[in-house]
Amino acid sequence: MARISPHQRKAETDQLEGEETYAVQGLARGLLVLRVFRPGESALSNAEIAERTGLPRPTVSRLTETLTALGYLAYVPRLGRYTLGAAVVALCHSLLAGMPYRIAARPLLQELADSTRLPVSLGARDQLNMINIDTVRHAGATPARFDLGARIPLVTTAMGRAYLYGLPEPDRKSLLERVRQHSGKAWRGIRSGLDRAFESLERRGFCVSAGEWRDDVIGVGAPIVTADGVVLAVNCGGPPFDISPRRAEQEVGPKLAHVAAVIAGKSI
């Protein structure tokens, strides 16, 4: 899973704050606190939250107290730490239940997973990452690390590159400028990979990322633009022993592009 450094998180918050009021700054910082929790972690202390966010500890203490009172965090007295609260679950449920295109896509994703014997995910953007809003697997498949809610990089994965391609040109240009500013010297290589992916998406409707994000992941991505203009992306892939670059290009890619087109056509 992609990790964002405290410096990057603070920069994102500063950009959101701009010239806004103190109340809006507090909201942005509160959301920043919620975003530092990672899958598999039991709880975090105020000191750990402060380290990850780059915020002063007194500020973090006030934020965690407020978020606990609102139900978005839960305090564990025995540990002296915080976990995400039930109110976060309610928000997630409302979000996922309010996505008719996610519901419409699931049978098609399942058919593709059964056909390829590979996991298939539907994703949306989260800052400079993609987040899985649904993942399906074939019968008998073992659970994997990249499941519902997993975050992966925007610019080095097939899903992220497909999402970028599906954006309107002004939005894509603005987002890529943010990526350029965050990437520093790595931007030239990132831009080259994006250009290759965009060319493939233009020509074939899908792109492949073979070891560009992780050595043990080969992914295929295709964009989905819903009837109301929502941009998503679908991804299918796995480790090299399950999918080779050749299979990704010749078999999985065309199937994925077809499914993405059907989902876009069926979106409500």
C-alpha cells in the first residue's frame, strides 16, 4: 500500500487551507488525523499521530478529543491510544451505498474475475492515490492485501494511469501539475510511463503496468466515465506467477477494456 510522508500530507493540507477561515483549517486538520490510520494497525497515540501529520502535539490532542466526542475516533484507556470510531463506518456505508455504478458494475467484475481467475477492482481517486471501492475474486481465491479500501499510487499503477486518462483535459493537466511538484527529480520517469500508458489507452482501451509500481505486481487498467461524468477506473492483475506481461497484453487487457466500456454504458 502506498504511504504518504508527513511532509506530503502537510503540504496537501496547507494547499486545502489556503486563505480559508480558522474553522475550515480545523476541519482540514481533523480529516488529516483520520487519514493517518493504516489497515492492520490496532491504535495510535497522540505522539504517533503528530509525527505522521506534522502537526503540533497540543493541536493533535485537541483534534483527537473533538473527533472522539463526535464518534470518529474511539479512545482505548488501557492502551492510551485511539482507534477509528463507528462514525467512520457509517460514512463509508453511506458512500458505498450511494454509488449506483458500483452496484451495476459488480456482476461484470465478477464475470471477469471468474474468467481470468484474477482479482478485479473498481477504484476512485484519493488525493494522489487510487482507492479500491470494490474488489471481487473468483470462487476459492485466497484473500489478498489489495482489497476494499486499499490505496495504491496514482501515477505508477495501471488503475491510476487509466483514471488520469479518463479525466477531462483541464482536470488532468491540473492534477499532473500537482504530481510534478510532488515528484521532484522522479518526474521525468513518471511522465515517460504516463505517456506510454496514454498511448496504449488511446489505441487499445487499456494499459499495463508490469513491475513499475512493485516488482511482484502486474496490473491492467481501463478507465470508466459514467453517464453523469464521474471518472473511475477498473483494474485486473496479480503476481507474475499468475499473470505474465504477455497474458496481460493479449488476453486480460482486451477483456478488461470491454468490461469497462459496458460498465460505462450501464452506469446510472
